[in-house]
Amino acid sequence: MWPLWPLAALLALSQALPFEQKAFWDFTLDDGLPMLNDEEASGAETTSGIPDLDSLPPTYSAMCPFGCHCHLRVVQCSDLGLKAVPKEISPDTTLLDLQNNDISELRKDDFKGLQHLYALVLVNNKISKIHEKAFSPLRKLQKLYISKNHLVEIPPNLPSSLVELRIHDNRIRKVPKGVFSGLRNMNCIEMGGNPLENSGFEPGAFDGLKLNYLRISEAKLTGIPKDLPETLNELHLDHNKIQAIELEDLLRYSKLYRLGLGHNQIRMIENGSLSFLPTLRELHLDNNKLSRVPAGLPDLKLLQVVYLHTNNITKVGVNDFCPVGFGVKRAYYNGISLFNNPFPYWEVQPATFRCVTDRLAIQFGNYKK
């Protein structure tokens, strides 16, 4: 009996460090850091959970595309050199895996009859064209993985049931207004690795979305995009060309608890910018060009992790991280990284880290020119 590894992996909770694109089956994007283990989950987690497989009709075991492996309601057709979506797929299929093939086009009737499909995997093909009605039969689709293809635009008419969309590593340059219209269940979009510039986002492009998680990393952004969903808990913009954080850039994102801005070119964070993030718990500013610790960190009562390594910080003040006095900050830090900065770490006063859990939470390291 063929092992049911794809479905088991789909339903498993995996652990991943922030901002690293892990294996395909890392569905939750939750890095499991100890400071984030209370009542929260990553935005990539579905809202409705595992589909009720027992309520579906019996499996049509005789219907399995040639060369594929079919078990229960999983059809696994990866790594077969397929040029098109295969026929004879059982109508009760809930997971269809077509990754690592040579499919270049999704046609109108490719998914006809697959009304129970929950997850569709099209990663690492050559898809450049999608018929406007290709996804119409997929009324229960929640997870669409179409990364590492040749798409130049967001696919039209995405299923209204969709919860998670991964479309990174394509050739998308524009996100037009209305492309996500009607996707009220969507809570996670991963669209990094596309040549997106700030001008590529039309005003209102994200209107109507209530996202928890958005990643636009490894793109060509020079600033934080405007009008992103106010509902965001996680925003990852690492590996871009952002140069500064201005006062109004973070005004609308008061619900963020994780902000990733590592590997940019940030030299300046305007005073007061971080005050709009009262629930922030994790801040990544590593591998930038900051010359000092950003102002306002002591006022973020829930902040627990700050990555500032590999910058140009020349001095660390006694009140840069902790509020004046004791017992003011509600959450203690359990991670501050400052290594690979040109300040003399032996001159930093011990009181600088009075609101840190223990000394092992602080990483200085050595600076090398």
C-alpha cells in the first residue's frame, strides 16, 4: 500500500525560522519561538482546519492517472515530466500534487469535477498561461501553491474559498486593483521573489482582504507599500531595497506582532515610527545600515526579540532597550542580537539590559571590518 506521505505532511504542523523559505510542505510558517507560543499562530494557518474526509463519497480507486500514485483522496503526480494536467482524476480527490513537472498552461476544463479539492500543488512547473475559468470548479479549494513558475500576473478568478496563496518566484510585476476581490477567507499570501516595485501595487490592490500574513521578500521595494491590509499580524519585507522608515509608513499596522525588514538598506527610522506598533513582539532589522538603535523600543511593552546584527551601530545607550525604572515593561526580552556592529561592546553598561531574561539572550559577537 502506497504510503500517504503528502496528506500526512499537509496536516502536520512544521517549524520554520522567520523569513526562510522552507520545504514545500511547511504549511504553517510558524517558527515556534518561545516568546510567541501564547494564543497565536502564523497567518498561514487555515481558518477552517482539516477537511471532513469522512463526509465525502467513497474513493474511486480505479481512477488514477497513468504514472501517478493514488491513495484514499490523495493524487500524487509529481516529477513525471507531465506537459498538462492529467485526466481521470477521481472526483473525490482532496489533494492533487503536480509539482516538478513541465506544465505550461492551465486550461478551462483541467480541474472539471474536482469540487472537493482542498489543496492544489503546482510548484516548479512552467506555467505562464491560466484560463480565466480554470479554477471555477474548485469550490472548496483552500490552498493554492503555484510558486516557481512563469506567471506574469496574479491568476484571475481565484476561488472564493481560498485561504492560502503561495505565488513566490514568478515574474509578476503588477498587483492590480480588484485582483483579490471576493477572497474574504484569505489570510495568507506569499508573493516574494517577484520583480515587484512599489509602483506595481495599484491603489486598492488589497481592498477587502483580511490577511494575517503577507510576505513580499526578495523583490525591488524601496519603501513599505501603502494600503496593505490593516489586519496584518505578520509582514515580511526582507531582502528588498528599502532605505528608510518614515513616520506614516507603519501608521495603519497596529496589529502587527512580527515585522521583518532584514537585508535591506535602511539607514534611518524616523522617531515615533515604531509607536504605531503597540502589539509588536518581534522586530527584524538585521543586515541594514543603521548607525544607532532605533528610538522607541523601550515603549513597546510586548517586544521580546530584536535583531540588529550586521548594521553600522557605533554606540548602545543605557536606555535604548528598556524603559527608565523597573516594572514598566510588561514583557521581558529573550533575544537581542547586536553582533557584527562597530561599537565597543565592553563599554556597554550592564543596566542597558535590565529588562532581559538572562545574559544568554544577548548576542554581541565580534565586529570585523
